[in-house]
Amino acid sequence: MRHFPLLLAHELRMLAVSAATYSAAVLFLLMMGLMYFLVIYQYDLVSQSDIFQNNPPSAQYFQVFWIPVVFVVPLLTMKSLAEERRHGTLEAMLTTPASTLEIVLAKYFAAYFFYIGLWALTLLFPWIAVLFLKPGSPDSPLYDTASLSGGFTFVCISGLLYVALGVLASSLTRNTLVAGMLSFSMLFVLIIGGNVLLHLPWQDVPFLASFHPVVEYLQPFQHLQDFSRGVMDTRPFFLYASNAILVLGMTTMAVESRATS
């Protein structure tokens, strides 16, 4: 892994000068800013009731994490390997002393760091809201550090897998648009499709009833709810990290097979 730091610095530099990067950042911040405004607007309307007593605005806000995942992750990753293959530079990179794994990891971590950086900027939303929209205080529900830190931790660990899937999609084609659509489809099915499966009548079919605990364990929304309450279970850490490693291994094999074909 001697060449990994140099490759990572190069990928981060390329992201910093890419117009698509700033387009994705503006889209993400505008979209999440609107989502947060709608959440606190609803909170202000019903603040006298008990609706938000155990579910502060920050926890409600992180419930829409899947929207930037299915839209922004494909934008960040669709060019990572597909663009290199389309221009023929990927084959040239594979002839350098750097290994295929180093190349894949450099592109993966560059996209992952940028993704986490965008989410880190949204942690400023509570302070901006208190400053400009209502007087607030350090004791305001908008400052609920438990739900903020828990939600952000979930975003960090789930992003390991989601960004890896985006890089995998980019390794399967040389067309960036196809890579983006493939990434969108995989992420949508993984997040929303799994939630739909949870609500199927599993108990009506004895054979399928035994799979219900497995489907429930794989639910990202359940993981997010636990993290927002401060329940830091180690199982989601293992789930997302191990699957991210598996997906990156598949990406490395896909790149090597296409380079030799």
C-alpha cells in the first residue's frame, strides 16, 4: 500500500477541481437544508403536543437520509472508474507499480470522505436555525446532541457500504450515465426494497417466517432509530463494514477482469 496515499491525494485533488463535485455539493446542501427547514417548521407547529417528545427534530431529519444516498452517492461515484475506462486511462494506471486494490481504495475513500464532509456540514443546521429562525437556547430540542451524534454516526458507518456500491457500479461499465443509474437502482432496492419486505405478511407463510428476523436485522431505518436514541449496537458496524469490504473486493476483481479481457 505504498502508493495509496499518493493516489488518494490525487483523487481528492481531482474532486476539488471538478464541476460535478460542486454541483453535487450544492444539490445536497440545498436539498438537506430544505428538509431540515420542513422538519423544524412542523416541529414548531406541533411543539405543544407530545409528538416530538421522544423524537426530536434531529432524529426526524436523519430519517430522510436515504434521499441524498440514492441521488448524491451516484453523482459522486459514477465517474470514479467508468470515466477512466472510457478515456482508456484505467489500463494505463494498471501498468504502474500501484496495485488494482490501491487504485480502487483511493477512488473509494476520496468519494467517501467527500460524502462524509457534506454530511458534516449539515451538523451546522441546528445552530443556523436557532440563530435565524427562533431564539432558542443550548437546551433547545434543536441542540439534541444525542440524536445528532447518533444520526451522524449511522451516516458514517452506512456510507461505507453505500459508497462502495457506487464504486462497484462504476467499475461495471464505461458509460457514466449507466453507472449512475445502476448505482441508484442498487441503493434504492437495498434501502427502500428492504423496508418494503419488512411489511410483507411473513407470518402467513411458515417457511418464510424464519427469514423475518434476518430481514429485520438488515433494516437501515431500524439501525438509524437505535443510533438516534443513543443505542450504539456493534452489529451494524460489523454489517456495513464487512459488506463494504466484500463489495470493494468484488470491485477489484471486476477491474482486473476487464483490464485483462
